[in-house]
Amino acid sequence: MSHNHYEDYHGHGNGDGHHGHNHHDHSHIPQIPTLPSQSLYTKIDLSRVSGLNLANRNDSLSGLFKNSETKYQIRPVFQTDLDNQLILNIPFTDNIKLYSIILRTNGNADHCPKNIKFFKNNDSIDFNNVNDIHSNHHCEHPLVGYFENVEYEASNDLVNGRTQLEIREDSTFVEHHLPRHVFNNVNFLTIYFQNNWSNDDEEYLQLYSIEFRGEWSPLSKSHIITNYESAANPADHKNLLKQENKNYSEL
């Protein structure tokens, strides 16, 4: 199913491709449409976004997340390094109620992600434990968006003044709706791209863009205090050294 307007994305639920069925509840309730004004681009902590098994540099990952001015750009292309799995860690600057994620990928079966899992508020996920932790949501991504002449090159990383390649095909954007009652109070999101459509572990995944939509509210004071208290305090370190020296002198 394709649409002529950019705002009318493919809507997908959890795990059933184009039908948008949700494996967590089978009530078949229609998804609530999202709006461009609900973009969360400004709430992503772009300087702290990171990826595991990413061929691109982590400091170029900000180019993967799109706003209204960059939504059609497909360079740089972001791809996996050694196989067809990728973990993305996305911190937010505020509390997020996440409605959906909009993906643009390479629809070639070798390079298109198939199964995607989402984890909220867990910054310790890596390839050692990702398959042991229960995800908050999972979905199946369809085979759309194959751009035959776009290949990854290391030099494609964002550079000031570089002309970006644009392909204005609205049907290549896929919106996956997330359960809103689950993805509230999100301050950290992990996305696990688990495999590809060809099931070939030797091939790599390719991503062109990600957009989040939802609502946000300022972080609570308790969350800020918790982060502050968990951070190392140089004054505490000095006081500890003083106490140790005092104890040593009294021996």
C-alpha cells in the first residue's frame, strides 16, 4: 500500500507487516494518526546517540534522525558492520510519550531489516544480553524503499556544505505505531534490528532515516536529582582522601 502524500505513512502495528495487527492485543483498533507537529526531533540528545555494530562513526549518527528540512535526504547511508544486526541507543532530553517511529530503509531483501524490538529506559543493553531481556514491543518491518544506486561509502558522513542526495518517494516511509500506554515516561530508548528479509547473516542492514513522533514533558526534579547523585562528585573524592589520610596518621 502506497500513499501520495508524505504525511500519510504506512501504518504498522506489532508484527504483522502491512496489516498492522498487534500481537499483544487482537482488538484490531485503528491506529491513531500522528502529525508532523508531533515530531520529537528536538528532544533527542543527538550528542549521546550511539550504535553497536555500526559501520559509520558514532559521531555521525545525528544524521540518521530527520526533521522537516532533512526528511528526504538519504545520505549518509547508515549500515551495519559485520552482519545483519544493529543496536541503537537513543537518549532523550525530556520525558517522552512515544506514539510512533517512522523508518526509511533499503528495501532490498539482503539489506532491509525485518524484526525490530524496542526497549525503554534500559541503558545497559548490548549483544551479550539483548536476547535475554524481554522487549517492550516488537514489530515486523516490510520490504519497501529499495534505492538501487545508493551505496554506503565512508565519505558519505555528514560534512558541512555537502549536497545531500534526496529521493522524494513518500511510499518508502513506514510508520510503526507503538502502544502509547507502554511508551510513556521514556527517557532512553534502545532499538534492536534483529535480522534481514533474506536471513543472510553475511549481509548488512541499511537505514536512511528515523523520525519519532509523540509528546514530551520536562524531566521531573527527582529524575534530575537521581542522575546528579549517581554522578561522580570531585568534592566527595577529596573528602574520602582526607579521611583516609587521617585514618592512616592515627595508626
